[in-house]
Amino acid sequence: MDYLWRTGEASAEQCRQALAPVRQLSDSTIRTVLRRLEQKGLIRHRRRRRAYIYRPVTGRQSLVARALRHLIERFCNGSVEQLLTGMVEAEIVDARQLEQLAEKLAIQREKRR
């Protein structure tokens, strides 16, 4: 997904080549992953001659929000507070980061008024 977000669109071969320095994957593995991403509604394809060209359907932020909603519902009984408290207790988020988040929230709140 990261490669598709950066490039906007790519063939399976372009995806395989882009991932090669990090992880050597077979052509069939890349195509399977792309097919599954498409089945989940995250990407779409179009034909260019004999190749499929894939592009993301949703942006990174939208996908992150969707994944977070799923985590909150599944593991925190729908409670954002429980998620944030757990992150603080596990030292995933520190006080400085919480302050920055509070500032961003205040800015968003002012924009909505």
C-alpha cells in the first residue's frame, strides 16, 4: 500500500521491484497480495495492454482511521478513552505527545466554530 500511495499507481511487477531491496517476493505472492487488497476494497485495477495497473482507492489517513475504529471496537469495547489510557500505561504515548495532541484538538475545535 505504501508504494501505491507514493506512486499513485503501479503494475504488479513494479510493486515487486520496489519491494525487492527489502524483501524478495515471487510474482505470484505479489499478485495474491494485490488481489486480496482489491477484494478488501483498498485498491482497484485497470488494464493497460496485458498488465493490470493498480491504484489505491483510499488514502492512508482514511485507512488508518478505519483500522483504529476496528481496534477500538474489538479490543476496547468502543472506548477511545480506554485505548488512550492503555497507550499511556504501556508508555506508547508520553505526556509531551498528549499535550501536542490536545493542542491539535483545540485547533480543530476552533476551526469548527
